[in-house]
Amino acid sequence: MPEGKPETIFDVVDKAGMLVQKGRIKVPYTWAAGKVASKFLVGLRDERRIYGIRCPECKTVFVPPKKLCHKCMVEMSEWVELGDEGVLETFTIVHYGEPTVHPVQPPFAYGVVKLERADTGMVHLIGEADLASLEEGQRVRAVFNDIRRGHYLDIKYFKPV
Amino acid sequence: MARRTAIVGIGQTYHCARRDDVNGQELINEAVTRALEDAGLTMKDIDAIVIGNMDHFEAINYVDGWSVDGSGAFMRPIMKLTTGGTSGMTVATAGYYHVASGFFDVVLAIGWEMNSSSDTTAAITTCCQPLIERDFFAGAIGPLAAEYTAYIKRFGATEEDAALVSVRDHNNALNNPHAHLRTRITVEDVMKSPVLCYPIKLLDMCPRSDGACALIYACEGKAEKLAPRPAWVHTIAGSRDFVYMGEPFQHEELITLERASARAYKRAGITDPLKEIDVMELYLPASTTGVKWMESLWVCGRGEAPRLIREGVFNMDGQLPVNPSGGPLATNPIGATAMIRVGEAALQIMGKAGDRQVPNVRTALATAFGSCSWSDVTILRDTKP
């Protein structure tokens, strides 16, 4: 957006005498990952490794890791290195485009992947797969991007093994 | 001890994909005016107001203040509540709490939405953790689709079972003058409609609507005078879960609904919901949920819902009619959707549901669903609790 130009662009449409005004609100945000998620994201970026975290009380291993167990309300600090392979627990194939949100073009698959040693699923894209033959229970492996930024999508997708 | 409280007035707008003839405040006022007329009241009789919607769908913050033109809240107490898809029932619940607490005698609850103001799916996506699943979650369809994929795998349910739910709700909506979608459909129509997220197709999924609903709650002593047959609130129960889709890891069930409905049944003294409840108005955002969530409402055992659906148990002429109004598959002004469930359940108790009336309703259940995956349950009866 060149300097001096308004960020909000108004457009008025006349629909048989009923006027509607189009607008767009662009609000920049800066989201803090926090210490725990930062370690997870750095693991993806620098080591191509996926880390989970274990609750000291209920022993659940969460991935992606978070600071607080929502069931026990305790802080977690025991890191667990998880493999990059797991089982596709369930999935869907998205056929509609949401260009402002989706990172890829439809049709694409995403699902819940249960990594070995993890108790929660990891929601991610499924790639390099014949979408028509995807099945629950099949093994998948994380594929990392060559250029990584410390982002969840440093894992490009999980592909069938 | 809570005061006994009943619903004495219900008002709804007509619902459609977009209302260009009114702004949000005017839309709200249509529902408010109709609820007041229904109860034979004027704004002078209203002691307090509760209102709710999903702020990010219209990009209007402080709706409690902004809506005063339409809500009638000028110089009255009003509070706004937003809890996602459950907003409408949260607002209804707060209306009940206002009266049951003894602080107010007659309270107006309003749920509304002008979904046409924005890209609903993009707006819904802001409920997700921005650093983790927001990128591909993109709305409510994907997670519901993935849940049903797991259910199909585990119990041998089919896409046609979900289509039967879609046909039931869409065709029930033909009897509801307020419904948005009023077109007769067949299982074949559903199966042939475009796939949105496998296995959910266009006709399996709720639309997005513009519309509003208002309810009037009154205390014992006033309720009996305002309505010949008030809908008494017997219990309200809710459960929340963490929103991360990978978390619950039991995709075949809806645990929040299991817990909330079990608590509601216990409080209302219900042991066999299939026999003891006369009608259900369920917040079913997709037809697939009308299969698997029946089990979470304890009306049948795990994996048994497809059989009951094929037998027509939940049809208008079945043992336990579900969604005589057509439910959210026919009408979905999101901030009002859950309140409409309560309102429609109340209409059934009050005997005012017109062509969609189920005979002899004495106990009615309404549910709300929001985020992934929250559940609320309200039980109404024609008798005082």
C-alpha cells in the first residue's frame, strides 16, 4: 500500500435502491508463541525434529506442546522427542477454496496424525498422496520444507509411507 | 434456590441468505417486536436485556451499545455474550439466570447475525490457534468431516445415513415459515451435491443466514399470567472442551454433549431419553452430526444411530421427532441459531408451533454446539420444575 493512500477502500453497490457498502478492515497482529511453543518451533526449524511435552500428573504427551495441561491445570516441562512417523487417525479432503486462509489449492487433504509416543493427534496436511486411496490407520511421515522459518508449516505435510 | 422461570414469548425474523432491506439494529428489532407481541408486552415491561452474536462476522464490537436502537435497551441494563456457535443458548441461559437469580422479573434475550456481512468461513477460522492449525482448518466443515470419516470407519455408517438426516431436516423446514431453505430434497439430491470436505457434501452442511431471534423469560407469578402455557426451564447444562482438533482424540463421540446431556437428564429426572423426551431441537451443523451425536444424547448405544435413522425414529411421525423446524441445516443465523433451538422447543411446549407442531409435547430438549467442540443442553416442560 503506497504511503498516503487510505487502508480502507469503500465501494457502494446499489441493489434496486438498497445500498450496500463494501469495506475491508486490515488489522495487523503479532502473535506470541511463548517459551514452550518457541522451543517446538525452533526444533522444527533447526533440527527437523518434532517435540512433545508430558504432563507430570496425567502423563499425557501433548503435541504440539503447550505450557499447561488443561485437564490437570499444572505446568509441564518434561520434553519428549517424537519420531517423524505416525498413524493417520482421521482425515478429510477439502474441495472448496478459501484463498485468504488456505496455504494450498483445493483439493487437498488434512487430518489428525498420531505420532509415536504422543497421546494427542497432530493436525496437518497430507501430501504426496493419492487422495482417493487415503485410509485411516495408514502410516505417514513428516516432510520438512528446505527453507524453514520456525513455523508450523516448516513441516510441509505428512506423506504416506 | 433459583426462582422458577419460564419462557413466555418468542419472536423470529424470517431468514434468508442476505437482508439488504435492514441494517443489523433493524433486524434485531424485528425479532424483539415479535417476541413482545407474542407475550403481550411492551418495552416498559422489560427489566433487563441480554444480547449475543459473533462479533467478527459483522466486525462490530460493543454490540450491547450499538444495538440499543433495535434492542430497546435505552436506559436499561444490557450485557453482551459471545461463545461461538453456542452464543444463542448462552444468551438464553443468561436470560434465565437473570430471572432465576431474583434480580429481574421479566428479561429479554436476543440472538442475531448478519452472516452476509462477511466471509463466515474466514471469520470462523479466527477461533483457531494462530500459530498451529489456523492455516488449513478454515471453518467448521473440515473437522466435522474428519469426525464422520472416523465414525464411518468404526461403525460402518454410510454417507447415505447422513443424507437421510439432511432430507429429514430440509423437508421438515417446509412446515416452518421462518426457515431459510424451504426446498423438498431427496437422498439422491444430497448424494449428488458437490463435495465440500469429504464425506460432507453441500446439502449435508448448514447454510449461512441473516436473521434474529428473541425470547422473553418471566418469573413464577408473572409467567402464568403472560402465557396460558409457559415453557418452564427445568435445567440447563453445558460442557466445554479445548478447541485443538488433535486433542480429544475420540472423534467418534462428542464428549461435551455426553457430559452435558447426562447432567441435564439427572437434574430433570430423565432416565430413558428416547421415551421420556417428546421432541428435540438439535444444533446439527452438518447432517453427519445428526447421526453420530444421537449416541452422545444417550438415545441409543454406540454405533446404533444409523439403524434408528434408517427406521425413521427421529422423523416427524417417529417415536422422537428431531428438528421439526428444519434445524440449522435449513436456517443458520449463527448468533441466533442456538437460541432458535430453545425458542422452537418452547413453541412445541406452548403448542404454538403451527404446521411443525408435534402432538402432546410435555418435555422438549434443545442443544447448542460451538467451536470444537462445545455443547449446551436446555430442557423445557409444560409443568413447573
